[in-house]
Amino acid sequence: MKRTQIIYLLVAIAMVTITCKETYTPPDTNINTNWLVVEGNINTGNDSTIIKLSRTVKLTASTAIKPELNATLTIESNTNNNYTLTQKGNGVYYTVPLALDPNKQYRLRIRTSDNKQYLSDYVVPKVTPAIDEVTWKADDASLKIYNNTHDATGKARYYKWDFSETYQFISAVSSSWKSDGKQIVARNFPADDITTCWKTVESTTIGLGSSVKLTQDVIKDNLLTTVPSSEEKVSYKYSILVKQYALNKDAFEFWERLKKNTEQLGSIFDAQPSMLQSNIHNVTTPTEPVIGYLSACNVTTKRIFVSASELPSIYSRPRYSCPLDTFYFRNPNTRANDVTDILIPKFAIPAAEYTHPETGAVIGYTGQRGNCIDCTLRGSNKRPAFWQ
């Protein structure tokens, strides 16, 4: 179940009083509330502000994400400075780095294409300290990623983290040949390489931490994520970019409730659904809820790399078996070119030349279909600029 659908269900449930002594009738989850979902943070530092808008959808809907298109978004300061966001597509809006004054207050104004207006409360920016380090530990079962941070001023206290994972993977079978539509020709490397690829995935969990109960503002060995040793992510080389945000108390409590509602439900002993109090409001229709919480802070980051050679040997084991088929362009008996109707492009991607066992003449190609050879079906063969 996608996050937007989960949020919709939990908010609907939370609007019903739940007691142990009364019969509980679940709400009609097919009601199309179409509430606005706002995801993002006003970045006061030297990086872009990115805001994503979407709408809640019914649990029975065929589409999990419904982006909000053609809206107008403006960041407003309490000293009447305005910054308009640019629409990137698919409900994503952004600005170039603004380097905003952390001593001012900011809010977000949204005007949708149907002329409805939404406005957040003014928020006081927080200063996010640097990430001290990102570390890892591995055993035969999994790779665990941790982070450490501290704020010497003692003002941060509430933290949120998300991350991007990028990993290199290699096809089970390499290919030195391709089809130009009429014949098999040699690949032009590196442009035609479909053996080595990279893939980036964004975190789907909510990472939170607080030092409020500590005498010092220190976060030590916070577990960010766990990668099972069986996953392809850690077969060759893995990288994680950690992003850190300092929150105020209200924002932290919002994300804490959302985390409990979306990640810790499953039994009567887990946290029960609770109402999510947003600081974003529908000005046009004040009674309509808005999903999301707007914060303002600079974002600090740190990236690390982990190679399979640094991990237990179980991490680099083969992930799948892809036996090759043989496709002839010459009849192996008559050596005549009389089987052109089964040219390899119709069935598979050519991998290597296949030679006659007696004469050594090339009479065909070995090949296989899909993911066994072509890594670009699942990732990109363009090496990331940050890759080491």
C-alpha cells in the first residue's frame, strides 16, 4: 500500500472515536476526500527548496499517486519577501537555492489550478548541525547504516532524516553485440554498455531522533536503515546519501505520529491511529483537512560508499541464473544462411558469437532475454557524477 493511501485511511480512521466498549464500524474508505498532500521543507541553506503536491486517493483506486499539477507556490517571509517556485512536473515544484535569512519567519502559499488557496503558518527556521559521520556494520544477515551528529549550541534537539540509496549492479550475462534492425553488429562501448548499471531509490521510512532527554544535544549510533545481505543493492557497490533536518517540537510530534500510524500498526499492541495536526490550512474551505507539515531549515548531508569486497563473502554471491540459448544465422548442418527467420533480435539480446564446433566458423550467437543481459531495464548505464 502506498504512503498516500495509508495516510488517507489512517486520517479517516482517526476521525472516528475508538473505544473498547463500543461497536466500531470502519469508515467508508471509498469516499473520495481528495485532500491535498504537501511534502517538503523550506530550505534556508544553499540548496533547492523542493515541494511535492498530490491528492489523497481511494484505497480502491487503480492509481496510488495523484499529483497536483499547475499550482502556484510562493514562499513568503514576514518582511514581505516572496519567492515563487517553478513547476518541474508530476506534482514537484522547486526553487534555486535561496540562502534565506534564518532570523526571519517563512510560510508557504499554494494556489491550485481550480483557484483554491492553501496557506501554512509562519515557521521559525531551525539551524541544522552537520552530520558528524555515517557508519556501517555488517554480518552475514544484513548491512546496517548508522549516523552520528551533535549540536554544540544545544538548540537543534529534534532531528529528522531521509536518504537516497544508489547501487551498482551487473547483469548476469554481458553482451558485446546488438541488432541494428537488420543484422548483428558490435556494440559501441561505453555508450552501448548494458552490463553495468546504477539505480537510485529514495527512503520510504521516517527517520526521527531527539536528544531532549539528554544533557547534551548528541545523537549517537542512530540506526537509519538495514539492507539484507540477499538484496542486489549490496552485490557490488552501494552508496547512501543521508539528509539531516532540524525540526521544532511541533513538527517532530507530527512526524512521530505519522511514523507510528504508518509503520507501527499491525496488532492491538501497536500504536493506534491518531489525528495528524497540520500547520497548513485550506483558506478557501477551512473545514477541509490538509495532509503534511511545513518546516524551514538548512539541510546537511553526508555520503558513504560500501563495496562488496568489504563485506562478508555471502554478499557477492550470484543473484540469479540465466542460461544462454543459441540462435543460428547459418544452418549448422548445411552451413547455408537459410534460417534468417529466427534472427536473434526477435527473441533475445545477443551476448557472444557462437562458432561451429568443428570448423570454428561463426554460425550464430548466444543470447538471452530481458533482465539477464540488459541492466538498463532496471537502472541507468550512465555513471553518476558522484560515483567513486
